[in-house]
Amino acid sequence: MQQNDSGMYFCSSLSDRVHQNPADMYKNPGQAAEITCSHSIDSYDVILWYKQTENSQLQLLGYMLKTRDVLEPGWMVEIKGSTHFNISGDLSGDDAKNASLFIVDLKAPEHSAVYYCAASFAH
């Protein structure tokens, strides 16, 4: 790597123990959307949410750490002072762990994208 290779890099792998539901959805502007990510991996206590629009890189929206939700600063006040994204869930127990990404008052084309969740352990 060289200095001009700086940027956000994302490494992932598929797992049959991490599930995102629904797999796809179609909504009208003004409606709300909820996407849920769940897993049963004991040592994973973080779920991260990413957004990818056409011809762009992945953008980290935020994450859930145990019972604490964290939105990245750029998404907290996204459009005209209104927060369109919210994350909630619980990753603290030994049972199935889940976190949901909520998008309220959908706007086209701003919210038209592919959304990904990733599960990990906190460092």
C-alpha cells in the first residue's frame, strides 16, 4: 500500500449465523422502513450498519454495542435537521442478539440504497 491508497476498507465473510431481514423491500417516499440483523454468536457484541448507494463506497451509518446505539455524526442530522436513521436492539445477553435499523420518512433518492449489517466483537 501507498499513502494515496488511504480510504475505508471493508473485509467481510458470509456466515449462516448472521441474518438480515427482510432480504429486500420496496417502500414509497414518506413511509418508514425497518431492517433487522440477528445472530447467535456469543462473543459478538457489536452490529454495524452500512449504506451503499449506486456507484459509491460503503458508508458506516452507525452501530449497536451491547445496549448502546451510536449513529455516525454525518447521519444524525442528515436532511434539514431531521434524523432519518435510528438504531435499537440488545446484544448483551447469551440468547439471540439483534439490532434494527429504522429509516423514517423515506426520501427518494437519498434513501434508495443497499443496506448491510455486520456482526463483530468489540475490541
